Amino acid sequence: MTRPVSVTGTYSAGPWDAIIVGAGTSGMACAIAAAEGGARVCLVEKDSEVGGTLHLSAGQMSAACTRRQLALDVDDSTEAHFDEVMKLGHGRNDPAVVRLAVEGAPDTLDWLDDLGFPFPDEMPIMYYGHEPYSKPRTAWGPEMGVSILKTIQPVFEDLAGAGRIELRLGHRLVELITTDGRVDGVRVATDGGEQQLRAPVTVLTSGGYAANPELFAEFHPDVHCLLGARETSTGDGLNAARAIGAALRGADLHLPTSGCIPMTNEPGRTDIWDAFGNLVPQTRRLREIIVNRAGKRFQREDEPSADARERALVAEGGRAWVILDEAMLTDDDPVVVGWSADMLRAEAAAGERAWVGHDATSLARSAGIDPGGLAATIADYNDAIAVGTDSLGREMLDAAFTSSPIYAIGVHAGAVVGFAGVDVDDRLRVVSDDGQPIDGLYAAGEILGASASMGNGFSGGMMVTPALTLGRTLGDRIARMADGAALAG
């Protein structure tokens, strides 16, 4: 558990060198860097605690040429990292954002190292949950995103205690205040009413929108997936920015992740997920098959490319069924992360997100799959194992369907981040629809959209690391401006 931060407190009327909106990954990093550089900032957050998505994030970070990577004798470079991130994003990333992120990433991870971040000895490693890099660049802590929060929160609290950061929890952004086209503050809603806060610089680090079904549907009307973001990721900053003419981008680049399982204990909500199937062939021996509504397999289950697996699920409408029998269920690693064999049996008996039948036909009828298609697919798959050759090219062919009952688990495309975001220039200034920077307004973190750093794909560590790095970059610039220098470079 992270240490609580009180919502109550005595607030000043400023003056501040900057107002930062959102006390998550990027906002905390920005505030720390600015305050350590001598600036005084006001950090507003609508939640009752700091940390944002770090409370549920996997906390994966990636960088080339960190001290820990060099200690493992990995031959790497930030240029190679940049090239691979652009390639994994199918060239649709923002090169300026990627460049800032990867070139600053080593310093960010070394900074966390200096603060005592609990890096496991074997990290960085090759990570296969997303399309892998060619080098071991990915690392995370034992408590995932919370490990990052626990590392930076003491520094943050010390600076807040010294009066360099004024934290205002329970303050929700309503709108950006402009004067003659320049943003010079924010209007926020609190339990005590609305307030106006003023500063020469406003930084939006308010996160994404993947917990807002209406906004998600507006940006991605043809995308069918479950939502699994932090409940505060409702797009407040995006809405405030576009209300003053900020340009948005990246909505057309959204790519869901695969393997999400819907939540069943939230009345009235059928669009969110809370469990995840481990369908990564590099991390476990796959016994199951995966079928579409017609009961047909649509891709080799051990396809090594995470990107290909994700796109195949999208092509099937974002839903599929994992099929396995009793022998497969009790063998090796669990299909669903955190589910024991008994838990899966209980879920199947409930018949909401998993199902059970004594044979393929009865299972299919319960799960909403074509019975004849599933029965034929299982028979064909057993024949493939018998001859050692699969028509889809699967290589893991050592587990035939031999026992009863048979189970199905419904898996869906899902979203934890939003790919749409505000457009920025190479100085992280938010730009308007005509491509011109909006004076006084900057942004970092998920409000830029996942597409800014990842394009039309997933790159390991390219959400958390850019959020930290670009937040620190803006914090350093705020401090230089407060010291009389321009907010540039």
C-alpha cells in the first residue's frame, strides 16, 4: 500500500510558476523535477490520492543504455531503441515524442535506480507480452506500477512538505482559462465549489479516457472491446483542451490488446474487464485451442507475434473462445492469470464468462458457439496432432482433446489506454487545429494518446517510461523558466 496523502490542507493563492493537472505518473514526475529545480508548482488532482494509473499499471519500463543494461553487457543504443519503437508502431508514432522519450529514458531509469527502485537482478529482460525488442530493454518492479509510486512518493512528499509543491486533491478540471489566446490558468470543481487557479504555464498530465465509455465510443465508434482503465481515466483534460481548439490525433490508430475477460460483479456494466488470459506462447505451454463464434480456429494459437495475435482477434470482431478439456485444465500453467483449476471450474459452472459441457456440442450451445463447427474443429485438431501437422502451422501439438468435460473461456479485445490524444510539437506545446502552439499550454503522459509513443501497435514500456521522462523534461523546463530562462530546448 502507498502512504496516504491527506485531502485536507491549507491552500495558498500562489503565485506558482506552473499549474500541473493530474497527479499520476507524468504529473508527479513533472512536479518533482520542477520543484527540485527551484520552481513552485500547484498540482491539482480530482482523485483523493496521488498515483493515477500507477495503482493498476504493470509498470513496465524500457530503455537502452541504462546502468543495469550495461552491467549485463548488452550492446545497445538509444538510436536502435528509437528505430525499433518506430518499427513496432508501423511508422505511425510521432518521431519527436519518441525521440524525446527514448533519449531521456536511460536517465529516467537510472534516476529511479538512485532512488532505490527495487529492480530484480535479472532485469532488464526480453519481454514477450507485446511484440519483443531485439535486445533486453524491459524492466519492472515486484509490485508493478505501485513499485514506481512507492519509489517517487517520498521525494514528492518531501518537496510538498517544503512548500515547493502545493498538492490539491479533490480538484477536478472543468476548463482551461485563456486570456487573449494564451492559457493562464484552470477552473476546477471541488466539494466547496469552483475555483480559478492562475499561473503562466499549465501542464496537462491528466491521463487518458479509457474509463469513459461514451468518449471512447466517440473516438472509436467501430472498435469493439472491453475497458479496463483506472476509473479516473475519463478524458477531462482532453475535453478541456479541445474546447479551446487543441488538435487531437491518433483515434484511427487504436489497437486493442487481447485476452481480456469481462467483469461480472459490476451491476449494469458489461463493457469492463478484470481478468486476463495468458495466451503468450513464449511464456507457457499452450494446450488449448481458440475459436470464433462459428467454432473455427482462425490463427495458430502459438503465433509468436503479439501484434499478429491482436490483429487477428480484431478481425473476428474482438471476441473469441478458449477451448480446453479436463486434462488440459489440470496440466501446467493456468490459462487465466490468477485462476486455479478449481476457480475456472466454478466460473464455468456459473456460465457467465466461462462454460462447461460434457462434449463439444453441449459446450457450444452453452457458450454461444456453433455446435457443429466446434465439434468438427476439435476432431480436425485431434487429427492434426495424430499426424503431427497442423493446417494453420501450429507447432505446439502435444495435447489432444481426450477427456470430459470440455470448457470454454470467453476472451475479448480490451483497452487499458486510449490511442487518441492532444497533438504537441517537439517542445511538448499543445498545438491547435491550425498547427500553431497554444501559448502557455503543455502536455505529457497518456493525454498525448498511446499513438504518440507507440503508433499503431504496442511497444513494451513505451507508456510508463515516456510519461515519466516527458514529465521530468517539462519539469526541468518549468524550473529554467522560473529562473529566467525560456521554456524551450
